[in-house]
Amino acid sequence: MTAGPGCSSAWVEVYAEGWVCGTDLVPSPLPPDAVALPELPPGQITPCPWAFAREEGAPVFVRLSDALIEYSERWLEAGFAVAVRHEVYYQGERFYRSADGLYVRASDVFLARPSTFHGEEVRNRELLGWTFRASTRVYDDLPAGRHVSFSSVPRQTVFRLAAEHNLGGVAYLQTTDGKYVRAGDLRRSTYLDPPAPVGPHEVWFDVDTSQQVLVAYRGDEPIFATLISSGRRQHATPHGTYRIWAKLVSDRMANEEPEDPDEKPYYLEDVPWVMYFNDDIALHGTYWHGAFGQTRSHGCVNLAPLDARWVFDRAQPALPRGWWSIHPSPDDPGSLVRVR
């Protein structure tokens, strides 16, 4: 609240740069029902845990007492996920209470283990590369027709790249620590000029679906890069240049009865750090897989939870403290997202 001309009491800020005169407001007798933006404790990477139904599915109960008589009006199919708000015990059994206030037996579900993968700050336009297969060879020297010692590294190992060499028609990338990796075994960052509407200090995001890499820029300088999972072939993420039109701390994503009989249904509660940029296509955190660097989604751009939070915190419009969602305005447009 602040005093100012044109209002006999005080101006009340109701959203970023939006004010109402206090004389035009009536206090509500109801308690606030909004959920504050979660402040995550150290070591916690997501706003909440999630529970997935096992292969045989799971009944969902409105009341704990319904479990005694096996009365359920809803069923979770295998792979459907609910957000876990509380753990409770009833009649000697452990239950999870979902975001909707419903209950599932802990024995009927398993808790998600979200990926702890995280992207890299980009320094001086350095080129980065990540492995994306289960195991990748890293050579101690160029294998020029002779045996060269090598080690194997797991997927999502990052390398800083110094040079490229062609050996018998095969491209090898030299790392800054003197190792060599086949170019085809890495997903690589590439840096391009910004689209015309981008300001010199504006943060925006480039999604390279061919490399499965997202690069965040400030103006024309890359500042962060990471692996993503864009849409599979039948649900390819549409290419184009867009602006974020909505940001939500979390949102439900579901298609329980797909029109295509070959389409697998899904139901995912409280998908975290959601930024819609093209209708219902979004950048968002992902807790149901860790295969970043490979296409995997139904069209959205999947990010590891830590990366999604990093992007969410820097994407415009900024979310005011205590808010759960926000739409851009003409004076505060959403960040630009280019998909190519």
C-alpha cells in the first residue's frame, strides 16, 4: 500500500504495476486460498514428491474409511501419477494424500525419482557437448588406425570442446582436457544470432530439436545450456518463434482418453515449473523420465527439474512473491522462445 494522488485512502498493489484505490476494496471474510510459491529446502529439487500407479493400477479413495470397504470412484491406470501432499496411517496401512485431497495406498504406488541432471553456465561462448547414450567411449588420443586406450562414461556426461578433427570420414571432437569423442556421440550447443525482436539485455531461449539442447541467452550472449527432450516424431515440437503466454509453478497434464487408439493415455499431477509458449506446448520440469538428450515428449520441451527451475526463475514475466501463476502484459511481455 502506498499514498498517492487520486485516492483518498491508499493505493493497493494487486499485481505487478497494477493498483486499486483502497476505498474501492472490501475486505473478504474468507481466508486466502492461494498456495505460495514453494521455497524449497536445501537438497530438495522439486516442489513435492509424486507417486506412480504400479502395473496393476491403483484405486483412489475420497475418504480413508472407503478403503476399508474397497469403495473407489476413481482408478489410477499404470503410470498415472499423483502429487503427494501428506503421508498418513489409517488402520495400520500407509496412505498418500494427493493434491486433490484424495488417498491412495502406498503399497499400490511407487515414488518418482526425478533426475538430478543440471545444465551448465556458458562462459565466453564455450562449446559444450553431452553424451546421450547409456555408455560412450572417450579416447585418450585420436584412433588413427591403431589401438588407443579409452574409457567409458555414462549418459549426460558434459565435455567442454576445443577442436574438431576428421579421421577417415569420421568427425572426432577434442575436449579441453585432451580427450577425443566421436561427434555423433555428443549432443552439442550451437550459438546463433537472436531474432529481431530481442533486446540487448533480454533473456530468451533457443531450443535446438536436432541436438536436443536448449540455450539461454541474454541479448546475443549465451549464458546457459542444457539437454532437453522434445516431442517424438508423431508429436514433434512445432518449430517457430513464440513468446511465453503463461507461467505456472505447476499444472496438471493429462490425456486419459486419447482419440487415437494407438495413443497411450497419461495423467500427471503438478508438473513443475510450467511455461506455455505455443498454445498448450510448454517448457516444463519432468519427473517421470531422465532421458534428456533424446526425444521423449508429447510435444512439450521437457527439462530436468533443476533446469526447469533455472529457466522459470529467469523467464519473463517474473512471478511476484507468493504468486502461483502469471500472464504477461503489453508492458511486461513473456520471454521469447525459438524452436528450430
